[in-house]
Amino acid sequence: MPVNLAAPVPESLLPVAGVRLGVTMAGIRKAGRRDLVVFELAEGSAVAGVFTQNRFCAAPVQICREHLAAGEGIRAIVVNTGNANAGTGADGLARARRSCDALAAVAGVAPRQVLPFSTGVIMETLPVERIEAGLPAAWAALRADGWAEAAEGIMTTDTLPKAASRQLQIGGRTVTVTGIAKGAGMIRPNMATMLGFVATDAAVDAALLQPLLREAADLSFNRITIDGDTSTNDSFVLMATGQAGHAPITTLDSAEGRALREAVVAVSQHLAQAIVRDGEGATKFITVTVQGGRDEAECRAAAYAVAHSPLVKTAFFASDPNLGRILAAVGYAGIGDLDQGLIDLFLDDVHVVREGGRHPGYREEDGQRVMKQAEITVRVDLHRGAAAATVWTCDLSHDYVSINADYRS
């Protein structure tokens, strides 16, 4: 069961002027489920993307990078679930291009104005014929308020759809930011086995979209881990239609730019944390904060060492306060001159370790009380500087093994 996560209320997902979404059942892997989603973007929209750092990236990732670099203006997006079209060689690239060609024909745009996305099983042939057959129905279903169905249509092992909206005022106009994401396993930074799509009707200089997206990714999807695996298909896209009617934002350092940044980051963090809360087999949502570092990079490295550790994560699943595992993870995080005699460790309100050793007042029953909670915060203080970093993770349960052992069956 997801950890303190509910399906989004469709009415809470606010339409974004200049964006319409359509969903259909194409039978890509299983019959009777929504598995094909299309986006229509108004002419003049700006689009930016960040993608997996896995060198064995999927065919659609390669095509997306190519089409974004072409700079012809993205007008449509196609997303299929059930098949990742990764590890499929030249044939996979050809099939990804066919899906772009098919949507371009339906939408009346050029193939380079289409971005393709796939998620699902790796190293299986993409049934592009089913995508081609389903696209007319998906396009006919386009509507501005289709975010909830689209969130469901991009799911794989997710148990719940993931979506969020925010609104803000810029120049006296209401600006909307709405996004959806999928992901539940094979999650690690850069980026996670996830797809994320965030749209806004803000008018923003196209040159600002990529740095805004990169910052949002680094503060959200690149701060989560479920199992330490980096997928072949990770993709996060930011779309800005410019239809809110305010004067264009020309710098992110302005009051308007900072307000938009805050809203985009808030939506992205909500989606990223929803992925962790819905982690495969997860029973606990864990925040790991490392503070007192010399720079953010070493704090982030220590936080990820804790969050990735199977020993730490299984201890949390068992509600076992075997907290020496956390210290061990901090110790192997790669901070060469770390002074263990300075480290403090807190489990929520419980001071577990002081100056590198067990706190005299720490009682194991206090640690177990916290470990039994559904949401837990681990805080490590290195006492060597003023930097800090936070990541989010979950426990590792028996169900995680079962879900992934049975994934293809």
C-alpha cells in the first residue's frame, strides 16, 4: 500500500491553457487498460527536457534529444506504457520514429515536432502497429481537463496515479502549473525510472526553460531513490505555452521568475515524493537529511549512501533500530577526511548518536517507537561546515522482491 498517498482528485488538477490530453486503450501489453496518452501543445509553446544518464538509453530518449535539438517547436507528445523500447537496437529507433510519424499525421505537424516516450519492459519489440492503430482514438479524446486520466494512462507498476497542480499570480494574471508522473521502482537519481510531464501557461523566455527544468529536477526527481537502479527511459519534460497573458518572464532572478520557479519546484517535488510513497512494496517514507557538511555535494553523497543501503532499508522495514547501519553508510560515502568523533545522529526527535558514539540517554525502545512510524526523518550532523542536503527514500520489503520477480509474468 502507498505510504500516506491517495489518488489525485480529478477536479484538483487544473487545466493549462494551450495543453490538451487524450487517452485510449491500445492493448500494447495488456488488454483493457489505458496505455496510450497524447498531448497537444499550442503553437509557440516552449519545451525542455532532461533525460536518463544511463548510457544504454532507450530509443525514445534518443529521438527526444534529437527532436528537441532540432528546435522546430514541439507540438505533440506520445506516451506508451507496457513496453520500454529499450535494448531494441536500430529496429527500436525505427519504431519510435514510426510512432512520431503516425502522431504527426494525425496532428497535422512535422514528425520532428513530436516527442515519443515509452515505459515498461526492456528488450522487447515495441508493437508500434498498436500505437498507430490507437492514435486516432487518443487524439479524438483530447481535452483540457484530461490530466487525471493521463496520469493513470502512463502507469506501470504504480498502484496510484500521480499528479499535482499549483496556481500563482503574475502581472495580475492567474498562472497554472500542472504535472503528472509515473514511477514506483528502478528508481535512482539521474533520473529514476520515471516519466514526468509538467506544463504551465506562463509566458517565459524559451532560453530560461532548460535551466528552470534542470533546477527543478535537481531539487525533486534527482533527490529520490527506491532501489538504487537507474533506468533506461527516465525523462522529465517542462512545457510552457505562454497563454496566461502576462508580460514575458525574461529572468528567473525577477520576482515573477522566482514565483514561477517556486511553483514548478513544488509540483515537481510533490510528484517525486509521490513516486517514493508508492515505491514497489514500500511501507515507510523516509526523509534523510545530512547537515553540517563543507559543501552540498558531500552532504548529498552521505545522504544517498544511507538512502541506497539495503541494510538500512531492510532495518526500517523491520522497524529494527539497528542504527549502526546508518553510521556505516555515512562512513563509506567517500568523505575522505570525515571525523567520526564529530557526528551526531537523530531519528526524528530521538538523539541516537553524539560525537560519534551512542548517546548516553538513548534507549532502544525510543528508536523502535520512531521506526514503527509510517514517516520517519533521519538527520545526520557532520559538524564540519554549514552545507546540507535532503533526499527521500522508502524501506525495502519482501513485496519489492515479489513484484520484480513477477514483473514480466
